[in-house]
Amino acid sequence: MVIGDIELPDSCPEGCPNQEQLFDMGGSCSRCPVFNCSDPFPLIEPHHFNRKWAEEYKAWFDSGFSRDAYPTLNFYLTVPY
């Protein structure tokens, strides 16, 4: 699946350590592009997902879920002028 112009898995990657966590708004899954953009009811359209966040998750997935590669999700406030 292409999310934020980045190729990511269609479903939660096997072995993801966050699968064992309880789901809540502060949990890791609530920010995951795979969770947020997957069918049948995506919370965010894949083309609207933050590209930098998708890159962070791809690097983490590709690392085998290394603690050193855990996603760093920066927030930016943009104000229209």
C-alpha cells in the first residue's frame, strides 16, 4: 500500500512489538500509517498521511523493529497566511 508516497505493508507487519499493547489514543497504533490508512474504514486517506511519518515507520519496519530506529514523529504547526 502506498501511504504518504511511501510503500508500506497492507496490514500490520508480523512481529510488530506494538501488537501486544492495549489500544488507546496515546498508544503507538493510533499513529501508525498502516492502522490509520487500512481498509475497510481508513481513518486517514493514504495520500493525506504525513510523508515524513510514513518514512519513519518504513525505516522502523525495515529495521526489524529496532529500538534504535523507533519512529520519531515531529509535529509542525502550519498557519495559513
